[in-house]
Amino acid sequence: MTEKPVIWVGSSRERLRAFPVDARRDAGHQLHVVQLGLPPSDWRPMPSVGAGVVELRVHAAGEHRVVYVAKFAEALYVLHAFEKKTRQTREADLDLARRNLAAVLQQRRAR
């Protein structure tokens, strides 16, 4: 199986690195599964961010989320990573993921 490279958009890598160790380890494992073309263990689509965008759910040391898009052949783009403290995802987190997706789409069009 060929692994897709991971492209970290904006501050997503630094945000994921700020997760507690167990959450970081689980998120890293699940992203590797996605790189291999397989579905992660706990996820949901995020059409409110954009077509093909997925929220990876990490239930370690609290609740954490990694928002990514893997529908493009060239790479897995990590759009945002954050700790979830309420039942509903904050609008600021959704907006940041949308902006980062727009940057990815613009960059892909410029090629």
C-alpha cells in the first residue's frame, strides 16, 4: 500500500503537538491509517466545512478533533486540530478549517 504524504495546513501541526501524549499518539495512529487509504476508527463527515472534509474523533485525555481532507490523490491535508470542550463544535474552529480548506483549494488551482 502506498502512503499519502501529510500536508499540515496553517497551525494544524503545532496544535496537534499541543495535545496530551495519549491523544497525540492516537491521532497520529489514526492519521497513518488514513494515509494508507483506510478509514479511521471514529470519524464523521464535515460537509459544513467542505466536500470530502472529515472530523477524526480522538477520545484520549479528553476530547480532541483533527479535521482533514484526504480525497485528493497527492496528499492528506490536515486542516485543523483542536480540543473539544463542548458538545457542539465552536464556530471559530469551523471557520478556521474552512479558511484552511480554501487555501488548499486555491493552491491546487494555481498549479
